[in-house]
Amino acid sequence: FSVYVDEPFGFGTEKYYRTITTRKFQEPLVVVKDVKVSGDHGGKLEKREAFVLEVLVQNTGQGLAENVQVELDYPREWVLNLDRQDMYAFPELPAGEYKQIDFNLAVNGRYEGTSLPLAVKIREKMGKYAQNKDNIVLTLNQPLANRSEILAQIATTEIKDVMLTSD
């Protein structure tokens, strides 16, 4: 672009030219990468028994996602959220980063169906760079991953000592 002053008596300035380098907007894209259903001791998904819906949310775009909100949508007349927290918020989710969210749930004894529809709704600051996962269907008597085995594996991870200088 150029800037100059045009003065009626001819005492204006010479044009000053300036080039500014820009780049294309880097879009974030927040999606549900994976969903898993687990229980404390494995087993099956049954009425009146607690289970955990593990949701992995990741920013698969190149830009920074801001004000990310992840909400579980479920039939409240049949499912109890044991933590009473249906929505989680993250101020920022940089490109490539992920968050694991655990929803502790239980199906009540009044439920008469065999499959349970759930959905994960995601919103971000701009309102157009997130994808919901609407087709999560759990089935009564489906096998549950053994959560205590998974947690034990995580707890026994070996941490290697690192340093920048020699011994």
C-alpha cells in the first residue's frame, strides 16, 4: 500500500510505499477422535452399574482453537451423570493437542431399551471449526474395557532421567 499527503498548493509529500507480508488464516478443527466405554473391572454395560465414557477430543487443524466447550448430550430420564458435569471448557487447544474427558455414567433401572444414544457437542470461539459426534450408540450387555488395568499401566510408566550436560 502507499501513503502520501496531497496538499492543494503542491507542498504534499512523496508517496511512501510499504509492503506487508501476510499469510492465510490457519483454521483449527476440533473433533472427537475416539470414544471408549470402560468399567472398574471390565464386565458388561448393565443397568444400575457405573461405567465411564472416555472421550478423546483433538484439534486436528493448524490453528489455535479458543474457548472450546465439550458437552455430553444423553437421555437424562434414563442416564445419571455421576459427576454431574455435562460440559467441560478449555481456554485454548493448540494445533495437534488433545484432551481426554471421562464422563462417569449409569443407566437407571427404568430403561427398557437395549441401545442408548449419546452425542458429544463441541463448540469453539468462532462457531465453525468444530465437529460434533452425534452417532454414539451404547448397547446394554456390551463388553467394557477394564479401566483398572488401563490405570495400572499408566501408573507404572517408567520416567527416564534426561539432562543437557554429561555425567
